Amino acid sequence: MSNKGSAYGQAAGDTDFRKKYDLDEYAAKAAAREAAEKEERKARWEAKMAGKKYYKPMDGTETLTTARNATQDFSKMVGTTSLVPAGAGVGKRGRGAGFYCEACDLTFKDNLQWLEHTNSMQHQRNVGATGQVKKATAEEVHARIEALWQRQQELKREQVITLQERLEVRKEEEEKEREEKRRKRKEAEEKKRLEKEAALKAKTDYGEDVRIEGEHDEDDMMAAMGFTGFGTTTKK
Amino acid sequence: MGDRKSNKPEYHRADERRFLDERGSSGPLAPNGLNPATILEKAVRERIVDSYFYKEQCFGVNEADIVDRVVEHVDHIGGVTGTVQKPTPFLCLAFKLLQLAPNDEILEEYLQFGGEKFKYLRALAVFYIRLTRQDKDVYLKLEPFLEDRRKLRRKGRNGVSLTYVDEFVDDLLVKDRVCATSLWKMRRRDVLEDLELLEPRVSPLGSLEDLLEERDEEMKDGEGGGMGGVRVGV
Ligand SMILES: [Zn+2]
């Protein structure tokens, strides 16, 4: 290795080396890709000749296919990248109107087509799955039953708790309502009392000579009938 | 019933394509000698693999996942429902079991440990056993559940009705059509007893002979023959 007099010693030479190395690597990668593509074309051709469907060959990094965990909720997909707006092709390569599969770069017009696609071997291979499912042993089945049972009991307990909570909340609400009614009743009573007091005060203020229309009708009637000395007209 | 130590492959196909392709003689047969791929009628099979439930909930499912599906999705037994004859989740899962071919050890888990907790899991297991096991084993495996009085909902073409685990088991033992499925013709119990393939069944309520004797005595006493609702027609 020649020293090109870089201030940093070997650095310049290193860079050259890396460039050359990158080029070599790039060429090697391109060659490998070309070989792989050629291999794939050949495999596709052979599969076609044998009347079979071609799948991307497995490289040993695949995982086993597993069952869906829960029902796919397609309503949740609205507004995500999986549901693309209308306008493009249907059931075709690339993004389009409907349900888009990232792994396969395909778009399907509805959830059924999309579901069928996810079940296809083509899709399984594209997401790196084998399309095979591991058999369960009796022990695994036993453990699953136990786990599901525990989960169900847990859910039931939670439901009981939420029920109790709901009952408590309702009790509180009812208590509040009662309190509110009591408050309103008291308020109304207080208002009445104040009004009464005010009326009383007004009468006293006005004195004997002042008469409010209709106010003393009853007294007048009583007087006419020969009764006196009732209520507020005691001074008379 | 004894394929406990079989050398079957460790894996299932996630889908049913190969299973249905093997409807000739190449696929492994059920213990009763039937081809599991053709046990359900063709029209029913087609409706099952076409159904959304089957595509979504039965793909990639193994023997343990079956339990999840039953707990999550099965709240009635039955074959097909409605004018479009939609297969029930129960029937779809039975079809999946035909593909998975669970061994006897697993079936015991479904029947006993799981069946005590989840009645529809027991219902599915007894149905599957009736379809695939030899007649003597069907009697032996199913009869204990003639004591299971838990309620089951049943959906059919005529709507929803109420039944019981014991009644469903009895149907499986005596009827020739259950859940949109023709049941293969088993030998009668007394025939199997004569062949000494089965011991006479001893019900927890007493043997059939005792019950009949009791009835005879009652008849002699002129009290009429009330069987008290005890089912003896096996
Ligand atoms: Zn895909």
C-alpha cells in the first residue's frame, strides 16, 4: 500500500480501498441478483412446463404460518394506508381502490378478495411464511384450554367489578339527584318565605292608610260579616 | 382407538387444498375406514370452504387454535342455516377437525378437561368422534355424556331451538342425520354386545335390565310403567 501523504496517514488510501471494495461488492451483488433472476426464470419456466404454480423458493428463514389472532376488523383499516381512495385499478398490481397488500404490492376490491389473497401460498411466501402450521400436542391443547378458561374467568370478574362500579355510580347519581331536589325544595321554600316577608314588610311600610288593590278584600268581607281583629288588620 | 404413537408429519397445511385433493385413496383414512375429506356431503363442503367464517377463522388453525375458535365463535350447534344454507361455525370447525385429524389424546382433552369448561367444545368433539371413530368407540366415548344436562342452542333451517348435550349425544347415537350430515350406519349396541365388543352399558341410574324389571314389577302392581323420563333407547 503506497503512502499518498495524507495528513491522516493511511486515510486516503483507505478511502480508495473502500471505493474499490464497494464497487467490487456492487458488481458481485449485481451478478448474484442476475444469477438469482435467471434461476427464478428457469424455475418459473419449469413450474409452468410441469403445470404447477411457481412460488418464491424458501431460504430457511421462513416462519410457520399461524392462525389469525382475532377477527380482522376492516372498519379499523379505514383511513390507514391499507385502504386507498378510489380511482386506480382493482385486484391489480400496485396501489388502487380497495384493500392493498404491502408484501405483494397488490390491491383487492373488497375484504373477501383480500382475505382469500392472504390465504394464498403466493402471499404466505411473500410475507416469509411456509404455509405450514405446527401441529399441537395434547399438552398444548390442555394448556390452551386452561389459558382460555382463566381469561374467561378474568373477564367475568371484571364484568362483576364493572357491574358493581356501575351500581355504585348509579347510587351516587341518585344521591346527587336527591340532594339536588332537596336543595331546590329548600330554595323554593326560602323564596316563598322571603316573598312573604317582603310582602309583610311592604304592608307595614305602607301603613294603615295605604291599600293595595285586592289585598284586603278578604278583611273587608270579614268586616262586612261582622268579624274583626284577624291577621294583619289587628290595628284597625 | 389407538393412534397415539403414530408417525404423522409434524405439520398441517394452513389451507384445505391438499386435503380436498386427496379425496381418492391417497389420503389417510379415519379410524372407521372413511375418507375424512368426503365425510361431509359435497354441497356442504363447498359451502364451508366458500364461507367467510371458514376462510377467516379456519386458515392456519391447529388443534389448540380450535379451542380458541370454539370459545370465541360457537354459541350454537347446527348444520346450515337460512335460505342460503350458510354453514354454522360449528360445522366449519368440524370440517377443519376432519382435516387436522386430532389424535385420541387431544380428543380426550376436548371431551373432558375442555368439555367440562366449554360445553360447545364437548359438542364439537362428540360430533367429530361420531363421524370418524369405529362404532364401539363411538358408544364408549359418547355414552358418558348422556348425563350432561347442559343446554345447547341449535340453529337449523327452521330457526333456533333449545337442546341439551345429552340429547345431542343421543341424536348422534340413534339418528342417521345430524347437523346437515348423514351419519354412517353403526352397528346397534346390542349387536356389538353379542359380538362381545362392548360390555352392557351401566347407566348411573342403573342398568337397562334393572329398569325394565322395575317397570315389569310396577306393571304387575298395576301402577303403570312410568320410566320417569329415563332414556334407554341406545
Ligand atoms: Zn399479499
